[in-house]
Amino acid sequence: MDNWKCLMQDTVITVTPTSRYGQVYDTARVETYFQLESTFPENEEFLVPSMEKIPDEDLRIFKEGKFEFGPIPKSTIVREVQDYALQVANGSAEGIRTDMALGLASLYMQPIKLKPIGPNVYHLSYEYSIYRDPVDDHFSIYQTLPFRGFDMPAGTVRFTTVLPAGVRLHSEATEGKDLVGNIIDDQSQTFSNGMTVVTFFYQSDPNFLIKYIY
């Protein structure tokens, strides 16, 4: 089937600084709701990132396949990897890497059901772990809205991240990008209580990156 058409999505990520208290990761809590043009099937599951650490050898496969972890309908994964044999027959290295990464990623994601909160409006919440980048020691949050498996010919997305008190936002690396690579400016502010909030607003289908360090 075709992708579901998304009319609006609003996402808030709140980061808990678990790395300050003995863990090797921070914990990201995602709360999102979105409106679709049609009803989402009751028996459909979403696969979302989990707290499980991914082995380095599998991380290399994800990087080669250009896969970024994010919520995705289970049926979308099944549909997209069905052409694996064809990719092999055609000798498409890029297609093989993409299908391998997508199939392997499903092993590190957890299935959850959407919660309907209105006519074709759904709520989704989950937690996942964020690890330091060994290259620059920063934590990075990647997010694509709307989610993979959704199309947004016209609509709006809002993305807000609440960072722990005491972090330093990497303002030069923090950015949003639309489908053709144009930069979307963020609005960030550090409040008197030390909390930093980063927000984006855009119409259509952007990618976001937020980087921070303690």
C-alpha cells in the first residue's frame, strides 16, 4: 500500500541526563501526536527505537545503509525489504545495503500501538538511549518529521527538544533541513533555571539534528 498522508505532527523530546549519574547514555522521552488523512489500521504496529545499545558491527551496517533510527510502521519495513532479492539480482549495492540496514534495524526496535485521541489523530510515546559520539564527545538527536511511512504533501510540523540544565548546545551543528536541503532556522533559549529549549516549525517534511555536550 501507499504511505499514509499526514496533515500535522507535533513532537516534543525531553532529555534526562542519565549519563551524569552512572549511565553511559542519556535518556530521550518522545511524546508526539499527529493527524492523518485517513484512519490508521487498528492492527498496525509501530516500531520505535529502544534503550538497547547497538553493537558497533551493526552500527557500521546502518551507516553504510544510511539508516537513521526513528518510528516506522511495521508494514512499511516489510514492504520496503521485499525487493531484496531483486536488488541482489540487479547488483545494486546501495539497494542491498538499504534493505539490509532496514531489516536489521527492526531487531533493535520495539513494537507499540498508537493511541487514538481524536478523529484520525493519534498519540505515540516512547523512550530511547542517546550515546556520546566518540569523535567529538557530543550527544546527537536526529529526527525526521513526519515519520517514515508518512507523506505530507501539505501540512505543518512542530519539533521541540527540552535539554537538561547545564548542557551546552552546539548551535552551529544544530539545524533543520527540508527535502531539498534548505536550512530551517531553530529558535533556542536557555532559561534562568538552566534548561535549554530548542524549537523548529516548518511546513512539509524536514530533518532535524540537535547536538549538545556537558
